Amino acid sequence: MSKDAAYQALASLAALSKQSAKGLPAQQKSAPRWSGVGFSFMGFKFVTPMGIVAELMELPQSTRLPGVQPWVIGLSNVRGRLLALFDLPQFLGGKLISQKKQRRVLVLETDTLYSGLVVDQAYGMQHFYIDSFRESVEGLPESIAPYVRGSYSNAQGEQWLVFRMETLAEDDRFTNAAAV
């Protein structure tokens, strides 16, 4: 086979290949999204930024502590660390309404705080389009309002309130759980 014939054979293979090749999928612009960890209590669905919650876990066994507020559940040993457990709805004037099996603990870990917040249910990661955010939220109990910064709506139209864990961590009533 001559060099010219070999070149012609390769050229015809390339042409056949191009004819049968499928194109790349069209690039679609996707809207920016915000993600967080979803949970519920007191009949509301909440979401908090991903970096705030270090872990989601089932409610571990705990030891009650004397001389603390009634919303302090107790201490639990989690992988060799003592985790203080708090009934978040009770702290905010409500109560846990789910069965014990459904309850979950949101573990918060900052430089100054390692705490477990017990909620009725956890939903894991939730994703929302940024443009579904609304600053104002109406119909919230006064006890919850200071901890909420707007809301997102999901594709089904459900409202998820953005819970500000940093506000909770800075609240003197929460950080000083000793009974008065």
C-alpha cells in the first residue's frame, strides 16, 4: 500500500467517523443553588448552612445532670467526647412531638461550643435555588423569630426557614444552662 493510499484510507475512516459521531450535549445554564441541612421541630421545616452542622446522629443514651434547665437533656459519650444534649424545641418554648425513633441530633461544633441539638426529624442535605430566598417570614412564634433569617422554597413550594445556629450559640440563655 502506498503512502497516498494509506492516507486516503485514513481520511475516509475519519469522514465516516464524523458522520456517525453524536454531538456533545447542549450546555445548559444552571441557576446558582444554596445547600443546607434540613430538620424540623414545632411543625416548621428548617435548614441551616452545611458548615454549621458537624454531624447528624440518632439520639444517643445520655445521663441527666442535676441543677440544669429543663431543656438540657444531659450528657452523652460520643466516641470518647462528652456531648451536651439540648431539647431545642423546649428551649424555644415548644416540645418534641415525634416518636423517639425519629428524633435526631444535630451536632454543632465551633471553637467554643460542642453541643447536640435534639430535633423532631432530620432530612439531610437540602438544595434550593438562590432566587427562591425570601427575607421576610410571617407567622413565626416570637420565641423562634430571632433565630430565623428568611426562608427558601423548594420545587414543591414548601417553605424552609433558615435557622441561624450562630445566633443560638451566642445566646446567653442557651450557653448558660444552669438552673436559676
